[in-house]
Amino acid sequence: MTAVAATDETKKQTREPTPRRRTWEGFRRNPLGIGSVAVLVLMTLVALCAPLIAPFPEGYGTDISLPPSAAHWFGTDDVGQDVFAQVIWGTRVSITVGAAASALAILIGLLLGVVAAYFRRLDTPLGVLIDLSLSLPVLPLMILVAALAGPSVTTLVMVIALFSWPEVARVVRSQALAIVPLPYVSAARMLGASAGRIIRSHLLPGVMPVVGVSVVLTVSRAVLAEAGLSFLGLGDPGSWSWGGILHKAQLSGSLASAWWTTLFPSLAILLLVVAATLVSVAYNDARNHRGER
């Protein structure tokens, strides 16, 4: 009987799902999360396939300030350019800037957060740096730095990443501080493992779940920041972005007379931000296994 009970217990433990599988099962049962992922994937495909969907908007046309119709789904602007083509090509620039700035901000925040948690002598100065960066007025400083550096896609990526990493670093540091005192980390240190090996083998895998949540949120915030800076005229004048479309509509006076020139790029920004937020919320709920019976 003891052997049979032990066998049954072993089978039960074998059938027990891993945390990763439990997270995926919880996320898969959330329709808002799955739908939001589909929206983000669709936007990414639109950005990649922009040349196949619409021609690059340039030059002047004869159909000036036409409302949405079968010929021009999103209408035309004050110089006859198709707004649908502007939004499609703006998807490429906005998502590229958001993804690149988010990746750079997460890399900086991840490294500083883990270093601050593991090396106690650096925790205080790095913690002060993170808190100080979080207390700064971000938007005015972004405008100032972008104006001094000159309008370009590279400038937008660097400026947004420069002011986005502190939030990632704070979350990573908090998670890493809970991992450092754990027994297996202390055992690895006593066995002579180097700091780099402990960070790679134990701290980084431990903080990756919170980094996964930060990725999507940081992308959405980066897209919002890019749209705001481009709307103020600090974007790349040689490329289209959703904020650049709004900036052009403001300069031409179309904000009041041609509502379609601002509605569709604004809806694109709103759709991406809402989808990214819902994905992060669904992932966080699934990771914490909420709602399970």
C-alpha cells in the first residue's frame, strides 16, 4: 500500500502543471488578453507590410480635404494626401520608436535594478538616482532634450529611453531584493559562484516575470511619448508617425474643419495603448493565478 501511495503521489506531482504553463492557461482563458494580443500582432504586421498596403504619402493630390469615402477610406488632408496611407506608414514609425525606446529603457532599468539589489554598497546611491529620476518633470525635459538634439527618429528613441528606465529599474530592484536573501542564492555564494554567474543564473530569471509586464507598458508609454513629441514638432520631418499626422493637421488648421485627419491617428494611438494595457493586466493576473477556483 505504501508503494502504491508513493506511486500515486509521484504521478500527481508529474501531472502538476509548471508555473509557466499555469500562467499560459490563465492568460488563455482571458478573452480581453487574447484579443489585445491579436490587436498588437495585427498592428505589427501592418507596420511590417506597410509598402504592400498603401503607397508612401508624398507630393500633392487633386482631392483636397475630402471626407472618408470608398476611394479614400480615411479621407484626404489639405494637400490631397490619403490619410489612410499616412496612418499605415505612421504605424511603422510609431511602433518602431516605441519598441526601440522600450527595449533600451528595459535594458538600462534591468541592469541597474539588479545591480542595486545584489551589491548592497551600490543600493543607496542607485536608489537615490532612481527616486530622483522619477521625481523629475519628464515631459518638459523630453521637450528640452529633443529640441536641443534636433528632430530625428534616433533622437526620439534616445530621449524616450532616457526618461523611461527609472520605472523599470524600481520594479526590478524591488523584485530582486526579495530574491537575494533566498537560500539558493546564499548557497551559490558560499560555493564560490561569481557575482556575474549568480546574477545570470538566479536574479535575472527571477525578475523576468515583472520585466514581461514592464515590456508592454513601456512600449505603450513610449508610443504616447513619441506621439506627444511629434505633435509638438519634435519628430522626424522626413517620416510619418501618428503624432506627426496630428502635428501636420494642426499646422494646416484641419483640427476643426477636417475631423477625419485627427480622428483616425488618434484612434490608432488609443487602440495600441488600450491593447497594451489589457495585455499587461491579463498577464499579471495570470501570473498571480487570480480567479482560480
